[in-house]
Amino acid sequence: MIPDIGLMRYILDTTQGCRHITLIDPGKQSAEVATRRAIAAVESGSRMIFVGGSTNTPDKVVHETCESIQQAFELQTFAASQSPDSDEDTWKVPVVLFPGGAHALSPAADGITFMMLMNSNSRRFLIDEQLKGAPYLEKFGVETIPTGYVIFSPGGKVGEVGEALLLDENDSDLAYSYALTAKMFGFKVLYLESGSGSLKQVSGDCINAAKKVNDLCLIVGGGIRTKEHAEKAAKSGANWIVTGTLTEDAEDIEDLKMKISNVVAGAQN
């Protein structure tokens, strides 16, 4: 659900401190399971849901997941509005596409990270997938969030598929240059990623270097599993942190809530 202030202003708002995004991969769970996890994530402090990840998930599956989550959030908002002890704004959390390509789109999403994989060797991820997807996004009326995307070592599957020239933990000067370039391209967001399931997060030095570029919202993902990991990213300059594997690896909903609550606490510390 789009917040009252609008999606872009909500994402770029720096007054809320570092906030948490739960990434849900529709290719790895049913729409029903994804929805239960999204509800648990919001109850635990997540302030945005990304839907996407896998490179071969068809748009039908992506759409079913987005639609199911949106309907659940609408019901939760209505229920909260009927209770004097609940805040319906808690459920005004945007559902944003984080697509593996132009095949994974949905008109049920509030927005999309319209990304350029800036350190890719492949024209496909620099411009071709965007060219394919743009007419559909225009037709759907899905708001685009201009996003630069930079992959760090070890990179994981996204680094491999995206043919990325991976940045290392000591490449702070290069991280700064990518951030400057993103701003000059007109991107509003720069996403620094070390890969899904990574055992190593983006280094604090690289986050801090990118943060030196004013008026650029930093999203950081990969390798963030604990309160300490989240705190490190936040104190280095991340505006948002993303966890996905954390959600998939949870033993059950209560375990998921505990893990997300800990990460949110670290981000807000």
C-alpha cells in the first residue's frame, strides 16, 4: 500500500533513521506463504516489502504474490482502523518489485526498483531488460524508482548471472565513483549488494564512501543476518537494509519475527 506521503517521498525520507526491507522471492514459496511472511515482517518492524529475486520466475507467479500481499495489507489496515489500540499507518507499507528481469512484473505492485546493474559486463542488465519492461510499466502505471545497482564480492547468483565486475571490500574509492555516477545519471537510489545468501556483507568503508554523495538514498543488502550486521550497515550510512535469506531460513513464523525484530533493532540503534 502506498503511504499517504507518496512512494518516492517515503523511500527518500531520512527522518526515520535506517529502515528495514523484507525481500520475498515468489519463486521460492507460494503466494500464501509469502503473504504470511510479509505480515509477520511488518509486525516485526519491516517498512517495505520487495518482491522478486529469482531470474526465471514468470510474471504470473510474481503477480499472484503481489496481489495476495496487497489484499492482506488492506484487510489489516481496515482491521486496525476499527480498533482504538491499533495504528492503521503500520500497514501502509509499499510492495515494490525487485525484478530479475522484464518477465517478472505485476500491476499489483506499488512501485519497482527500475535498475541499472552498473558494474555488469552485459548489455542485457545495463539497458536491454529495461527496454523490454518499460512499455509494460507504463501500461500498468507502476511507479518507477530510478536505481543504480552495484554488486560486491562474493556476489552470489546475482553477480554470476549479471556478469558483474565485483567490487571488493577495499574498493571504497570505486564505490564513491559509482555513487557519483549514479547521482549524475539522475538515480535517486543506489543499491549496494554482496549477493543473496552471502556470508560477507558490504564493507562499512564502501558504504561510508558512497554516503559522501549527497541526495542519494543508500540501500544495502547481502550478508545481513544479525543485529550487529544491521547496526554496522546503518552506522556506515545505509538508509535501508534488506534481508531475504533470513526470511527463507526461518524455522517458523515466530522465529522469523524474532530474527527480523533483532535486525530492525540493530538498524535503529
